[in-house]
Amino acid sequence: MPTNQRTHTRSRLADWLPVDTNESPNTSKDGAKQTPETRSLRRTLSWRPSLLGLIVGLFFLAGSLIPGILPRPWQVQGVVSGLALAIGYGIGSTTAGVWHRFRREVQIRKWPTIAALVASTALVIWSLIIHALWRADVAVLMDTELPLLPYLPRVLVTAFVAGLFLILLGRGLHAVFRSYRRLLSRMVPGWLAVLVTLLTAGVAAVLFFDLVLLSRVVPAVEEAHRTSDRRFEPGITPPNSEALAGGPKSLIDWATMGSQGRAFVAQTPTTTELAAFSGNRPLEPVRIYVGLETAHDAEARAALAVDEMERAGAFDRQVIVLIAPTGSGWIDPYAIDGIEYMYNGDTAAVAVQYSYLASWMVMIGNQDLASDAARALLSEVLERLDQEPDGDRPMLLLYGESLGAFGWERLFEDLGDVIDTVDGALWVGPPRSGKLWQSLVARRDAGSPVWQPVYREGQTVRFGADGEALASPDSRWDPPRVVYLQHPSDPITWWTPELLLKRPEWLDPPLGTDISHHMPYLPVVTFWHIAVDLAVGTNAPPGHGHKFGTAQPEAWSLIAPPAGWTTADTERLVAVFDE
């Protein structure tokens, strides 16, 4: 091979092999003259993968295999890894293309190139090993089964298939805009053709975002959730009890309560179940749910909720629980059943829906929806309770999970404001963005970890994953009591933009009870992993991630126990739910 071919090449750094520089750019190998369009089409059809793109893509693939906070289904992990591979390839191939454009002759050294390729491949293998060790460790910590086979092979196959599809899609778009630039260059100077092409691509991206994503995809997602909320599930029928919304004489139309509201009311414990637990004659629990379609705004829904409470006799009950649901309107059955069992049905649970969408969607789109609904409901109920004699006033408790907890938090200036307003609160899986949560955790007692902070020796507020954690420290706990139920492995609580560049405290020793020491922190990478885990938090094993189960009845037994309630009663209550 001639010397000049060993040291210099006309091809881009992205090409697998140097292109023969003796070939004229205007002629094919058979000597036929080529037009710019012919050369562009020939280059597109005879695509050779970018070497730099492959190297960078493998580095990105390795980063996608670094463990997050929760185990994911192989389909989710495969798509995430495929997207990372495609993004890395795009960055590498674009860099090579830009370099080639400004430096026509690029020196390619064989051994450094091979070393980079080997290093990126080795990094992928290392990431797979770390991922495997992490899954084995998490399986023990979360007491679940996380087999490596066929999980890892499925992830890799899905990653490469998804990555290849996205790479080819990107190359197709690049070919379109390259042809557009060549067409423009016939009419205007080359630099202007490039500028117009870049502007056109930018405008196309903005139009796609506006006309497709915002105007079509987002409304389609909202409509899908709205349709799902309107669905009547089999076996869910209007109640016969006047204590329940949607029943006889109810002011709330059963059809407008939404699927989440109808399920919440239909799952009310029966008097037979309550009597079997207490051994005494129970009352029928009052459950009220005002759906989005029941009234036109938050204030109207809150006012209707209070009117329904009046009709159902809620203000004559011993306990009233005001509920801020999750973004979709869902209420965990464990959340309210527990306190209804504890008080033998002498309770009223009231919820007002504020959205159809998942909590993370509402948090991004309009997080004021949650706090506006909570504020309207609390204001209406407090105004009505002011009419009650002090001795006859029911105990007022607050419950919220995920975005619901965030909605309640935003109503209060500080912890003192909470205990001056209500008789207790249970906030489950709180988002880290809650300012009250942030303030309490930042001022926690020295030596207590961020995943189970102790604030002023636990005299008013406590944090923990279950009843045992909430019972610590063994010190005085004055009513009204506030509980933040949170897991070390819940991405809802730990995701924050600070993860981009700052190592989180929850990865410092001592680690949480379900956090593996095989989980590293990598700037940017960890941020995106926890962001992805937001979507799979409810897929975690019970008692981990964003699934709290029987920890909620345990928490209620500590926040507002009935007179004479014992630890043995709590154990019996948990046993009911375990069955």
C-alpha cells in the first residue's frame, strides 16, 4: 500500500476503513461520472457505521447498565439501553463528521483506535458484571427473585435492536437534510446553504414538538387517561349504603366519580369484616369521593364534598380523614382501611380528585392542581368544623401519597402550622421537592441518616419505612403526630436535579436497608437512572420503592390510636391485611 494511504485518508474518522484517495470524488469505481445527488444516494445506501460513533455508543451503553435504585423489567431496561446506545452513536458520528468537514485529511492510528474500541467493550462487560452483582444483592435486600437469565440476554438484544432502529432513523433524517442542503447550494453560497439547513432543522424540531408532541401526543395521553378513568370495571356496582358516595340519596352521581373513585368506595370494609376484627357491633364507614367530572373546579368539588359529608353524617363520626389522592386519583386500599378497622367504622374518609394523569406527569405539567384541591377541601371542612362544639368536634387527620403528600405540604408554613391546624397527618412517599420535608430533613438531629432522619428527637414528626422504624427513637411523641412514610429505595423521594452533579446523601454510609453497596454514583448518569425509576417505582416488591402496603396501618396505629389500643392490636390488624 502506498505510504500516503497508510498515514492519511480522505474518509471521515467515522468510517470503518480508509477510503482509496486515488478515486476521484466525481467518478465511480467504474469511471462513470457522478452528480452530487448520485453521490449522496450512493453514500446513504452504502452506509458504513461510524467507528467513533460505535466507541462512544458503547460507552453510553455501559452507562445505561450501571444500576439505578430499583430493579426494572427487561423491556424497560432494554429500551433505556438502546436509547443510550443511539444517543452515544449520534454524538460520536456527528463529532467525526464535523472534524472531517474542517480537516479533510485525518490521520487514523490503528492501535489507539483498537485500544479505544477494546476499552469501550470492556466497560460494557464491567457494567454487566456490576449490574449482575447489584441484582443479586437487591434480591436479598428486598426478599424477591431477580434471576439473571434470561434477563440480561433479553436486555442486550432489546438494546441493540432499539439502538439500531434509532440510529437508522437518525441517519435517514440526516440524509434528508443533506440532500436539502445540496439543493440549496445550487442557488446560494455554500455557507448560506448550511445556515438555512440548520435553521430549517431547528424550525422542524420546534414544529414537531409543538404540532405533534404538545398538540397531539399530550392530548392523546390525557384522553387515554380520561377514558380509562371513565371506565366501569366489572364487579364494581353502586353501593346500597347511604354512608357511601354514589349510594341512595347521595349528592354525587356514581357515573361521575371516575374508576378510581368508584373503586375506592366499592372497597369499603363491610360491617361483617369490621365486626370479625373488633368483636363489637360496628358502624358503616363513611366514604366520599368527588371525581373531576362531578363539578367544574376545585372549589365546587370541595363544597360538594362537605355537603355530602353533611348528608352522610360524617361530622358525627369520631374521625375524619381528608385524602389527597395520587395524580391519577388512586387511593391505596391499605391507607384508609386500617383506620376504619381501628375505629370499628366510626370514621369518615373524604377525597377530591384533581387529575387523571400519573403523579410525575402532573408534577411536570401543573403541580398546583394538587395543592389547590387540598386547600379548597381543608378550608371547607375547617369552616364547617368551626360550627361544632369543642367537645364534639371529630378528630381531623390528613392523608396523602406521592403528589397528594406534596399537595398537603404546600399548605403549611412549617411544622407548627400543621399541628395547629389538624390532629395528625400521614404523608406517604413524599416527593423531595416538598419544602416542609426539605426543611425538616436539613435540620435533622446529628447522626441520623437522610433516609430515616430524626427531627428534635421525634417529639412531633417522625420518618420511617414501617412501624418499627417509626417507633425509634424511644422517646416522648406528643400529639398531634405527623408521619412521613418513606423508603430508602423510593425514587419519588430521592430524585432531584442536584443528582446531575452532586452525590446524594442517601448513598453515603450507613446505607438504607434496601440500598445495595454495588450502586455507584456517576454524575449525570445517576440522575437519569433515578428519573427512569420514577416510572417503575410502583413495580417494586411490597415494602420497597413506592409500595407501602401494611406500613400504612402500622403508621395510623401510632399517629391516632383509639383508647386502649395495644401493640398486639396492631399485629392483629397487620395480619388482616397480610391475609
